[in-house]
Amino acid sequence: MSLIIYRQAIGNERDLVDARSRAAAIAAELGFPAREQTRIAAAVSEIGRNALIHAGKGEIAFHLEPAESPKRLLVVVRADG
């Protein structure tokens, strides 16, 4: 069962910047290599931007799968609109 470790509403560009920064920080804290941290942050930014452009708002949630070995990060982006 996944554990939500952070959730953020997306309603404007500033929210996307915050989500990108948070994605990089979470990836770093979980021990992902620097290159992967950048990729995760970029993916979150791109998919979040799609939700913002096409739906006007949305939400990004970061889940941790603690039972997995190694632990797995799941990012869910939902478009509301």
C-alpha cells in the first residue's frame, strides 16, 4: 500500500516551479542519483504543465511504496477540468 508523502495543487506557473523543486528534493532524499533527480523533476514539471494547460488546474501527489525493495516513488498527476 502506498503512502502519500506530499500533495500539491496546481493552479498556476508558480505551483509548477514549486512542484519541480519538491520533486527534485524528494528524489534526492530517497537516494536517487543526481541525473535521475533531474529527470524526475523534469517529468513532474512537464506533466503538471499539461494538466494546467489542458484542464486549467490539477494536483500532483508523491507516493512512496515502502513495502517494495528498493522503495519505489510513484508520482500521480491529476487534471481537474
